[in-house]
Amino acid sequence: MALANPVLPDYKNCIDATQPDKTPINCCPPPVDPSRVKDFFPSATTVNIRKPAHSFEVGSDYYKKYTSAIIKMKNLSPSDPRNFRQQANVHCANCDGGYTQVGGPKLLYDVHYSWLFFPWHRWYLYFFEKICQNLIDDDTFTLPFWNWDAREGMQIPSIYNSGLTSPLYDCFRNPEHLPPTVIDLEWSFGDKPIDPEVQIENNLSIMYKQMITQSTTPSDFFGKAYRAGPAGDDPPYAGQIELTPHNAIHSWTGTSDDRSNAIDLGALYSSARDPIFYAHHANVDRMWTIKLNKLGGSNITDRDWLFTSFIFYNEEAKPVRVSIKDCLDNTKLGYKYEDVPIPWLDDSA
Ligand code: C2O
């Protein structure tokens, strides 16, 4: 059987990434030598449940745990790869030109706009959650998910908007879009005058369309192939959920009507600096589980996808190599999502 031909970033040589206004930014995480990295295979024996962010109140026990984990991450030494800013750097370097491809020094590597999108972000959240667990010494802790596909979840959840000094707050959010403003899941630079109830129903139709009507094949859902070599130069094509609502939620949250000042959630290089990023992506990841478990979808079977690997720093600040084939079953990673109602599916019958 032919060897797989996965695309790999050159982790040894992190370079400056590019901000939306084209100025370079150094967001390189501490360098790793791939030849010294150990492979990691998940084998969780207990399964924790990730719950909707809107189900938690400010000041609750959960809120205290979560904020204490984030404070501890922010207080780690700036050079510790588990430091909150370094975690954000991991995202920046992997998406805005921080790495070139192994064997293709002129080809930039990017985990967006292709079939790498879902699995890379799944692994990224996995290690982020492990780091939180480790810092608060509670291996049952889970990240919340921003349940933007349900009526009650269609605004910034209150735990992320509880005052300027909260570690879950971020000052670079669009002031027009703070609660109780209802999100527009296909927002694109400019607020439409619309009744919030109508917006909510529109959002449910968007979810149905993106998850079902437009995602009939694995490549519609996950995005197109991205392999090593010259083909990797063509921007591959994003999956339906990555395009909408994923991208729209980024822009809606972190950008004003003027694209050039997109920051934090609104721009790739900075998006993981906003703690809400991880809740946004938990819900993106939840869509993958819904596609497989409730909608009869299937994973990609191409070996170039299955054998694609990534390197992350784990909860002990050690670099580990992980593969897409080992993240397909989220219960092996030790988590699943609370089985909350899915209004765009349940109410559509
Ligand atoms: Cu790596 Cu929501 O983006």
C-alpha cells in the first residue's frame, strides 16, 4: 500500500505570521525538535461531559473553577508553553503563516480552509482542557460549549461577560454585540435591522442548511483534501460549518464594521486570546459529533487525512505528536457533549 502523504508544518522553523493589516507578528510557541517528540495515543477510561456555557451562572462553583484555571494559565511564566498567551500563539502560528510545509519551504501551512480544520481544533481543545484540569487539579473539569445553535445560546453567554476584571472577559469584542444582542450566524460586516425572534428562527434554518442540506458528503462537511506537495499550495476548500456559522461567529464577536480593525475573536492570529474562543470551538467540535451520531454522517477515510499528525504541548509542558486517526472517537479522548435538545433538527420534523 502506498505511503500516506500528509501535509506537515515545519515545526523547527517557526516564522513571523501576518496580521490582517499585513504587519508581521512573532507568535511562535517555544520551538520543538520533532525528532525528540513522543507520540501520544489517547486511552481515556472515564468520559467527562462538556456542558452549554449558558447553563452556568456567574459565581457558581463551575464558574469559580473555570476562572481559576484561566487565571492560573495567565499567571504561568510567559515562556511556559501552557501560558494562556502561548496557547493563543499556537493557534496564531498554525493559521497565519507561522509555519511552512515540510518539503515545501515556500508553501505556508494553515489548519483552516481544508479537512484539517475539525481534527486540528479538536486536538487543540483537548490539550487546552487537559492543561486546565492539571492546573486546578481536577481531572473531571471540562470546557463549556457556546451553544449558539440553540435559542438560549444565541448571545454571548453571561459567564464571558461578567465584568472587566473577569478572566473570561475580553475587551476586544464588538460593543454592539454584547448581551442581549442576538447573534447572526451568517453575519458579514454590517448589522441588519431585524427582530431578534426572527433572527433566532433564521439562525435555526442556517444550522439546518449547513449541517444537512449543504453537507451531504464528508468533504462538504469537513472541507477538501490538503496533502503535502505542490497541491498544498492551492488554497483547499473549507467545509460548510467552517464557513458558516464558524467564520461568521468569529467576525460577529470580534470585529466592528470596519474589517481593518478585526482583532481577538475577529482575526485568525489573535482569536484564541479571547477565552470564548474555546467555547466557540467546543460547539464547532460538537457539530462533528452530531453529524456522525445523529445525522448518519461519516468520517473521511483517505489515508492522507487519517495519518496527518500535529504537535502540541501537553499538560506537563512536553511536546507530543498526535494523529487525526486517534481523535475520531471523542470518548477515547475522555469527553462528550451533554445531550441537549437540537432545535434546528428536533423542530424540523
Ligand atoms: Cu482556528 Cu475558529 O479558528
